[in-house]
Amino acid sequence: MYQIKELSNGIKVLLENMENLNSVSLGVYYKTGSVDEMDNEQGVAHLLEHMVFKGTKTRSAKDISEEIDLIGGHINAYTSKEITAFYTVTLAEYVEKSIEILADILNNSTFTEENLEKEKKVVIEEIRMYQDMPEDLVHDINSEEIVSGALGRNILGTEESVNSISRETLVNYFQKRYTSNNMVISIVGAIDFDSIIELLEKYFVTERENIEVARENVDFTIKPSHNIIRKDINQVHLCFNTKGLSYLDKNKYVLSVISNILGGNMSSRLFQKIREERGLCYSVYTYVSSYKNGGLFTVYVGTTKEDYKEVLEMIKEEFEDIKNNGVSLIELQKAKNQLLSSMIIGLETSKSRMSRMANNYIAHGRVLEIEEIIKEVNSVDEEKIVSLAKEIFKEEYYSSTVLGDLNEEN
């Protein structure tokens, strides 16, 4: 259902035709993110993502947004620790316009000093916004406190680091990382493959020089520590962590099943025991952070300063219970069904399929077949769960970050 092509300048193109749709989702994905920043560049990857929308040689920032709005389309971008992506979603009849606009902002942005200074202020306001959202802030602090090196740093940077980024630093990062040998284009929808390739050749094949800058082998090291961060807020927000897995690890689907059983839904163990049975929280869930060289498994709970210590003990008790007693067949089947349903339902839009293809290709050098993933998830059994639980649910890997109005007494 999909094909992989290569443009004359080496850009890999992933294409999938969905004839039943009237839309097309187009994404340009760069293998670069905050992990590729030098110590004096913190926040430059995210700032650059903002800056490409601020004007090109022929378009102002207003022109870019107006032209997309005129065709009823959507344009956006995001920066993660390992990937930066730019994408559009439009009706199929406007696919050439979306290709042309994305090519323009990614090849012809001017990065003026005036726009840079204005956008720094915007990003700093974004940083401050998250500072006022403790339920989000705790995850960033947790990463910074628990994960060493570039993978632990906040993607947005700090006010100080963003203010210190010069135009020269920004342009140098752009020229090093935004190259045809460091990107893929993913496009899904009502498309003709040959026509799309012709359009991409027309707009994306530039004379810009490729600079061979390989990503360094970024070490993933967990610092097992327990951190109290004092903040004048009503709730206590906590993250409790243990060792996770790389997205290349063969047991990643086993960990996903464990995560679902513990905190993936309203019938999960932690939701039932902490919220429903004890009433100690409103929000509780688990999530997996996976990178090339390692990962983190995290439980989040929003609770009170009187109850947070008990909540931490309850989390550890559930970890120990899975390690020592395994899981029931009903829990196992329910978790597998939840994961597969979520994946399959999520792939009913062109945007989700576009994103999946690009992320798969960047991570694995190929697009994983849906049937392959279904087979892997269905192969998870109690023996694999207990085996992995014994590996990761150990005191030596445990860490936590607690954010709240705490004093010496509590």
C-alpha cells in the first residue's frame, strides 16, 4: 500500500495512496532535535522550528498563514528530542500548493535579526506558560532531574539559553541539520505517486550543499534520585520512574502491555486502587519514553501533600505484585486489545499514517508492517511480562520527582 522513492538529491520519500480520502497529509521530517544541540545551543532546535514560519525571500509570516487558510488547509510543526517535523493537511486538489509552501519555508527562510528577536520573546512566553502549568511542568523537571545529558534537557531551553542564541548559531544549526541526507518526506492521501514525485523534484531539489554531520552516539543514563521541588500550588504532582527500554528493544511491546495494565485506562490497576478505591487522586496514568539508546517508564499522579508518600508506596507495591505474581489472563487480553485498537483506530486518518511512516523510517530504516506489530503484541504472554518486570522493577532503578507546596514536616 505504500512505496519508498528517492529524489535526485537523495531525499527519501514515503508515499501511501488512500483513494477513499479527499485529503492529503504531507510531512517533512528531519532527524534532528534537542539531543543534537551543543551545550551553548540549548533551545535552538525548537526556536528554529518557529523561525521557518517567520518569512522567506518572497513571503512574509502573514503571507504563509493566509495562503494556507485561503485553501482551507492546516500547517504546523513540532520539535521532539530526536525529530523535528513540519506538516500540512489539505484537500487533495491543493497538494501542489502545500508542497510549494513547505519547500519555500524550509529552503528559503531569511531568519532576519528582527524576526529572531521577536520570536525569542514568543518562545520565552511559551516557557513561562509551562511554568504556570504544574501538571505539565513536573514531567520536564522529572526528565531534567532523572536523565543525564542532552536527552534530559528541556526541549524549549531556558529563558537564559534562548536569549543567548544568535542568528549565527541559528543559521549554523540549520545548515548542518536541515539537509537532504538528514530528512524524509512522508505523504498520504488521494495521490498519484508519479505526479507527487514530479512536484517534489520541482520544489524540493535545491542546490544547497549537504554537510555530513552524523548524530553522535548519545548516551542514555538514568540518575536514580528522589527530588522534592517546592512550588506554591494546591496539588502535589509526582512522577515515579524506573528503567525503560529503547525503541529498538525487542521487549518494547511487552513494556507497552505492562504500562497499559498499570495505568493505561480507567480499569487499570493504579487508576482503580489509587483513585477509585482510595480517592487519593483525580489523575493517574503511566507512559513510556523511548529513545535509541534507552528509555524511562513513568507513573504520574496528581495528589495531595498529605497522601503523596502513600501513593508512592502503592505504586511500588503494584510493581512488586506484577514481578512476583504476574497478571491475570483477563488483564493481559484487555491490555493487548486496548493497544491494538488504539493503533488501528489511530491509523484511520491520513495525518496519523503519514506520521507513523516517517517515524518508523527514521527509527528503523523501514516502515514496520501493521501485521508485524499485531503479531508482536499478540505474542506477549505472562512469562514475558514477569521476565521484564523482574528486570526493570528494581529499587536500584527507582527515582521520583515530587512538585508541590511541601515543607520540612511533609
